[in-house]
Amino acid sequence: MTVSPPAHLRVVTREVATIEDVLPFTDASTPLVWQRTGDGFVGAGPLIIRLDESAHLPHGERARNLATRWRSLVNGATIDDDVHLPGSGLVAFGALAFDDGSEFASSLLVPSVIVGRRGSRSWVTRISREDEAPAPRETPYGPHWAATVGPGKLDPADHQKAVREALEAIRSGVVSKVVVARDLRGTLPGDADLRRLVRALATGYPDTWAFAVDGLIGASPETLVTVSSGTVTARVLAGTAARGADPDSDAAASVALVTSAKDQDEHRYAVQSVLASLSPLAPAVVAGEQPFVLKLPNVWHLATDIEGTLTDAASALDLVAALHPTAAVAGTPTDSALELISRLETFDRGRYAGPVGWIDAAGDGEWAIALRCAQIGPRDGDMRSITAHAGGGIVAGSDPESELLETRVKFRPIVDALA
């Protein structure tokens, strides 16, 4: 469903007394959240705008269409913002499908109220057509709940078979790298307070982007792109090792990752993919010479930070269109990798590994790759469906058993949070 844009939006942002926790202000069954290390913002009240792109289109076209529609919406808005922080003023939450041929829509959502916090400052934004937007209301968390999940359409045995087929495609020269994912599926109570899932992920993985947009809930460690006042930054993660059970094995796992030719190759493909995509919009973009090791509660990742300056008025969504899908979630070369993924995976990824984040009236925004996440379906009687995905980059030298174990490690954040 698309909520038709009004001819005119009135947006008012005002600073308020410090809010310690913004999560209780969002809806329990349909939360809208963007949060990291305790800072961020949530949507509340009814949606005032919903922009959907669901047509089968070439790569990037949905994001470009949404960028155009967003500019039109902004041009018809009156914005009164005395806070001027990332996330204040007119903001849309976004969740885009991995593939522009997906049956899942790519969407921008604008709630009637946004409650935000950055450090010691907090604010409330009210977005309205004619009438005054409702006042934000804090509600207590509902009772604890747990989900039931199990193997999905691509079970462990089929995943290993898919990895072997991917390795054959690499040996044949079809691709240099391809990401192969598998799925878990299950159910949760229809009246579950989904803010509990967001809180569990945000608490357990505070350095990730905790998000909830249109039923997609997760905690992603990977920034696709951030745009702020003409500066563009990105963080590439590719190459993964499970954390060790004790300090010695943990240190050994980190060293093994850094010295792994397979993981270094996988990481290099991902970095080159991002640099090539950004260069037309940010010619001076630069990346760190060597990846560093990023420590998360359950894994080590090879990581590289990238930064550049935009040369025109490109928005965060324009950058999303240019960057997605990166080699970190698709492969190299992109078109061949996507075609291979469509044959190897027996499901539509939906919004898994797609862009998730926000954009404001100036075109600034933060977008992550939707990883360590699950898509929650609409209520159906007493239950709601849940689908989670995890995958890994397959390159020459990959081992099917090791790749399966890597998916288990990557599933851990969402599976633990659902327990």
C-alpha cells in the first residue's frame, strides 16, 4: 500500500528534556527504529507517508525512483527544525529489497511523530498534513515471548550443495566471488511486543545499527553509506571468523583471519566494488591501505573504512542506488553473481542484505546492509511468521563445511534474541 503524499507537509522539531530510552515511544507491533550505542530515533503514531516501489526493475532503479519521489515530497514541505542533528526534521525510514526484481517492496516510511536522542540532547518531531500530529506516548514493554525457528527452504545439506556448485562456477570462471545464503523460518506470538527483540539486539550488539523498519528487525555491523553535508563514508566488512572460547583461542582466531588468503581475497573484492561504485559521485574517495580487524561479541570481521567528498547534490538514496549490491553481499562480477544466486538459493531474499536506514530533507542519511536480521510477517490469527537469513562469501579455497559453520555463527545474534 502507498499512502499518497499530501500537497503540503508541516514539520516541527523541538528539543525536549533528555530521554534516556526512546524505544518505549514506538509501536509494540510495528516498531520503527534506528539506533546505535544508545543514540538514534524512533517513529510513533500512524504513518503519514508510505512510498513503495515494487515493480521489477534493473539494479538501482527502485532506489533512484524513491530518491526522486523523496525530493518531490521535501519540496512540498515546510520544515521548522531548531535542533539540527542527524535524525531531526523531516525523516523517512527505509528498507529496500536486495533485488529490484524481488516480490518484496522497497519502501520509505514517514511516521507522524519521531522521538530522537543524541548524547545529552533529545527532540520530538511532529509531521502533519492539516491537523496537529499526536503527542508522543511512552508505553511499557509487553510480556516476554519466544519464537520457534527451524530450517527453511535451503536446509544445511542443500546449503553445502549450493556452496559446492558455487565453487564449480568459480573454477569455470563464471564469477570470482559469490555470496550464498540460507534461511531459517518459524513463528512467534501474534501479540508479541517486537520492541523486546530490538532491545535485545541493541543491548547485545551496541556497536551495530539496531533497526526496525516495516517488520524487518536486526542489528547490522556493516554501514553501506553515510552522507553528511557533502561527505560520504562507508565501512566494508568481508571476511569472518568466529570468536574463540578463551583469550588464547580468540587471539589465534583473529590472527588466522588476518593471515587468511581466502578472507583477504574476499575482502579485496568487496572494497574494490565499493570504490568503483562511488568514484563517479565522489572521485576523491579513498580507502585504508590494509583492512583492520573489527571485534564483535560473536565474530571477528576484516573491515575497511572509506571516505570521500560528493561533487554534486547526490542524496544518500542516490548513493544507495550506486552502491547496492556490493560484492560483500552479492559477488564479483555483480550481474553474474546475482544470476548465480538466483539459481543456487531456493528463496527470495526479500530485504535481507538490502539497504536499510534513513534519509532527511537535505538528502543526508545513514544506510546499513540488512544483516543479522529477520523479517516479521503480518499477524495471521494468533501467530506471525518470521524468516531469517545468513550467508557467506564463496571464493576459490572456500570449504563447504566451514561456510555452513559461518552461517551458524552469523545466525546467533537473531536466534539468541528470539529465545
